[in-house]
Amino acid sequence: MGPDSLPLLGALAGLTVLAPVLAAALWDRGRRRGRTAVRVATTALCLLTLASTVLVAANRQAETYPSWSDLLGSSQGRQAVPADPRSAQDRAPGRFVTIRVTGAASGVSLPVLAYLPAAYDAAPDLRFPVVEAFDGFPGSPGSWIRGLGVAGFLDGEISAGRMAPTVVLFPPQTTDPAVDTECTNLAGGPRMESFLTVDVPAAARAQLRVRGDRAGWGVIGYSAGGYCAANLLLRHPGTYAAGASLSGYADPGIRVGDGSETTTNDDLWRLRHLSLPAVALYLSCARTDLHAMRDETALAALAHAPISLTTAFLPVGGHNMQTWRALEPSAFDWLSSWLAAPTTTGARAVAVPVHPLPPR
């Protein structure tokens, strides 16, 4: 029973209802000193159960901590990849594996979840385009699996022909769930920009049959991951051809430690002061998500040629999973339209050293 499970939420909700009943029953029991202690204890119990219920409900909504190891920040938990929640019949079209990334550039070594389309096994002579997908903070790659149902969307869009068969990577964006990196190289902290833009692509090219050229690589993300997608696209146009930001924003909102949060890691500053790269950028959010809408509108106003800009704004919605699920299919379709197709160029049929997901 994980920290985002329905049984846990139900149990806490039951305790939240019972706690006031218990408090009322014991309120006037005992002598004066003992009665005061009982009142304090039962009041604390009421507050604790209510707060716990609210936090678990919010966690189910945002899929922030899908496992106890994510919540507690244990190093062992960071090595575990979330199990695919689909049934055996549902997951036949595509499958999940993990690859091990040992970061020569970043010094960060972590497992990375990878979605392989059905064509990966059906056509062993092909190399596939790749999308790196970034989650929000707090969050984890499991948020894409459980909260956003990414496997079903990918299978459906690929099966319908709206998206080319594509390998999708879900890399961790921090070494510690309590540390928000915003996909940057923190001064004195984890070098996640180097991990995501150098080490992850190198590991994927070595362990999976994927395209090695920039034309076959893109990024996507929601919330903090939306900032990551846009920022890494602008900072590394030699690595990525296209990027989609869902409810992202213009600056990291954290102290990177080298002052870049107000300059080169601020996308508005980049667009105003640096040469614009020849990339494709997709900006999307709900118009009623005021922070995201403000920043994405400002980015759109500055993103001109050679940037190819597309915007897609929902009339209503919040900064939440429901909005991102609504935006997800069209964003992946758009990305696929900008990425190079699967190719046989330089492909070899080799055994791929991947690690199956552990059973739930």
C-alpha cells in the first residue's frame, strides 16, 4: 500500500471521521489534569488525521510520491523503477524497460525508465527517434505512468498513425527527492543538466536502438518539467530538434548558485539577449493557469524565427494532472511531426542490455 494508494486514503478518511467522535466521547472524562491531557491528545489526533487525509488526497492528485522510498528519499528507492500498471493485454503494444546511466559528464548514476514501441521488437533493423520526458517537482518518472497514463496515450497515438514509433525516456531530474534542480547544474549540487543532455543520450545510444542524430531527439515536460523542456531545448539545440512545454514557466524559480537563474537559465533573458536557435518549440497550458499562461505568453512573444513556434491553450483548466492529460496526446503528436522518422541507417540487430521492470 503506497503513499498514493486508495486503501490508504480510505483508511485515513475513516480515521478522520472517527477522531472527532472519540474526542467527543472522552472530552469530559477523568479528573481535571487528566481531562486536559485527553483533550489535547484527541484534538491533536483530529488535526493529524485531517492533515494526513488531505496530503494523501493531494498526493493521489499530483502523483508526487508514488512509493514510500520516493517519500522518504532513500537511495535504494531511487534505483527502483515504477511498475507498469497496465494489464498484460493492455500493455502488449509497447513495453517498459530500464537502462542504467553512469554519468561520465555529470557524475550522476541513476536508472532511467524507457518506453519501447511495439515496432522496436517487430523491426529489429530500425533505429527510432527519442523523446526525453520530464516530470514536475515534487514528482518522479512514475507520475507519467500513473498520473498521466502515458503508456496508453503513446500506444494509441502510434497505433492510429498520428505519431511515429518512438522511444520515450523518463529520466530522474534529481538525486534527492527533496532537492529541486529544475534540470540545471546546481553549484555545489547535482549536475542534472549534464546528466540529462549528455549522459542520458549517450547511454540510450549505447544500450538502445535509437537515432544518434539531433534530428531524431526531442524533449517534453509538464510544470517544472515544462520549464526543463523549453530551457534545455534552447540551451542545447545541437542535441534536440524540438521541445514541448506543458504548463511550464520561464525561469527556474530556484537559486542555481552561479547567478544563471536570472541570465542564461532564464528563458526570457535568453530570448532577449542571445542568438535564437533553429528549433521547434511548443507552448501549451490552460488560460486559467495564470502563472503558466503569463510566462508562456511572454515566451511566445519573443520566440520568433529561426524558432518555429506553436501554441495551444485550453480555455479552462488548472495546474494539474487533468489539464496535462488533456494536453498530452497532441503534444506528443506535434513532437513526432518535428522529429526524424525511424531509419535503418547504421542500424544493427543486436541484443539490447535492458532490465525488465520488477513485478508490482
